[in-house]
Amino acid sequence: MEPSKEYLRRKLSEYYDKHSVLAPPRIDQREFGAGSDKKIDFRHLAFRDENTMNTYIRTSVPLYISYSAGYYEFPDKRPMARKNWQSADLIFDLDADEYETSCDHDASMVCDICMSRVTEEAVRLVEDFLIPDFGFSKGEIISVFSGNRGYHLHIRREDAQQLSQQGRKELLDYLSSRGLEPNALGFRMEGHLRGPSTAEKGWGGKIARHLSKLIAGGDAKELAKKAGVGLPSAKRIIANKHEVINGLEQGHWDKVNVRRDSWERAFKHVAASLSVKVDQGVTMDVSRLIRLPTSIHGGTGFVACYIRNLGKFDPLKDPIVLGTSVERVKGLKDMDVRLGDETIEFRAGKEMDLPEYAAYYGCAKGLCVVE
Ligand SMILES: [Zn+2]
């Protein structure tokens, strides 16, 4: 085993000796997977209760431990068909590398910019879609930090657990605004152009409200860019903005002389900008293994913790659980990393004393080695 990996496992072993990992609900129906070389070196593991799971973790000390979103009659049987799948939690996975940002670091790293972006998306998924459109309550949406650069939202309500792959795909299509047609959302000529009002539920209202907000901003160039309409149309809309906004409140879309196809283009453009990007495979795959909440992500040393308030979560501080005893490390790369309240300046060849959690993070990311 490489010296760094030995160090990482020693640190995790010390942690798991003092802390227990929480069992997921109905643990005896879940399949588990564990790995140290890869995220999952082997799967088809099963535990009857929290104690046996923790004994396994303390004995094997995997760098990564995952469990199934699915519930099975026989979770340890193989091949998969013999497990007898019963249902699966509904999972949404958001990862920082899905979004365009101005960061210029390696793909394996994260920073405040990309993590804020993914946090923002997770909040939008919950507040703009899962609660108002899919009808889940706040308490039914369990937010978990993935331990590295994203979030897993788990929904364990029975009707969600019973969803087929096709049903899950329809939810994803809704989130991505795929196939959204203005006509289906009420665009029609009734003497004048009618469309969804700002008060409406679902995509129609979301788009009308967003357009209304862009128009209220009063900047024609901004409106042209963000709504995908030509500048002359945008200028006409802004010149009559109070009337147009008033019209949108009533579902009247032709308070100003703008062609119907321009409005439809704006409609689709805004829909695309409001859609949420989640990892489609994770939601669709009802046999997927995902990080076990309250276990440590071996690639960072962060705990995959439950989150009470997503908007206030600090992914580079709140999941720090390893200790602060000092470790001497030698830098391998030049990189500044914020961890907790400090920025650690890793420099190739430079020796420094770091708190254990930072030494772990640096070693796991290949930024340093422990002396
Ligand atoms: Zn970044």
C-alpha cells in the first residue's frame, strides 16, 4: 500500500474507533459497497443492524462506504436479480463539476466559487421544484453532503420509493424542462395572446415570474441576453415595462407589439436557464450505491453529514471532523485551499505543520505527503 494511503486509513481507523456511523433506515434490506482503491472495490455486502455495520467498518476501514438507494428482500445475494428488488429511495445528486464557473483549478479540486454554485443549485432544486411542483414537504427532503463536491437529496416517502425508472425519468425531464412546449402551458390566441400568469403553479408561472423580474430590471440589453429576444423587441418591452408586467400578472402576453414567436422563444430560453442539472444516472438507477451518510469520504476526510439548512451550509468547513493535532507534511504541488477558517498554502517541496484534518485533505488530494 502507498504510504499516503496507509496514513489515510490509519486516520480513518482512529476516527471510526471513536465514532459510530448511523445505520440507514431498514438497514437489513440495503446492499452495501466498500472500497479503498476505487470508490467501490466490492459490493453485495449486507448488515442486519447498526452494530454489525460498525464492526465491519472498524475492522476493514474502507476509504469509501456506500449503500443502496434500493431495498431488497435478499440484499447480499448475487447476481442482482436474486436480491428481489422491492423499492428505492428517490435520490437527486448534484455535483460541482456539472456547472460552468470561472474556477481554473484541477477537476479533482473544489473552491468557494464552484461549491457556492452547487449549493445554490441544490437550494433551487428544493425550493423551486421539489416542494412547490413535486409536493414534497421540507421534512421529507433529506439533504446530505456527498463528502467532496456536492449533495445528495434523499426522499424516503413511500409513493416516491415506489416510482419506476420511467417515473423517475419523467421527474428528470420536468427538472430539465425537456420537451416543454409553450402551447401546452397555455399559449393561445383568444382575441389577444394569452399565456400563463405569474401566479400560476409549475413551469408556466415560474417562467412568467422570471420574465417579469427581468423586465422590471429595466435593462434592454440584459433582457435581450437573458430572455433570448432581439434587442428591438427588448427595447419595446422595457419602454412599456409597467404595462407588460401588469399583463403577465393577468396572463396577457401582448401588451406590447412583440411577435408571438419572440415570446415563445423567450419562454423556452428562460425555461432552459431555470432548469436544474442533476446527475441523471443516479436518479434513474434504482440499484445505485451512494455514499453512506455519516461515513467519511476517504478522498477528503470530510464527513458525509446530514444538513439542516442547505443555504447556510459551508462545504469547506462544516464537514471537518478529523482532529487538530499537528502533523508535519511536505508539499507536492502549489495550491491554496481554504479549509475551515484558514487558507492553507501548499507549496511543492515546502515542509509545514498542519492540523490533522488539513494534512489528511492534502494527502488525499495529492497536495502533500506526511513526513
Ligand atoms: Zn472551483
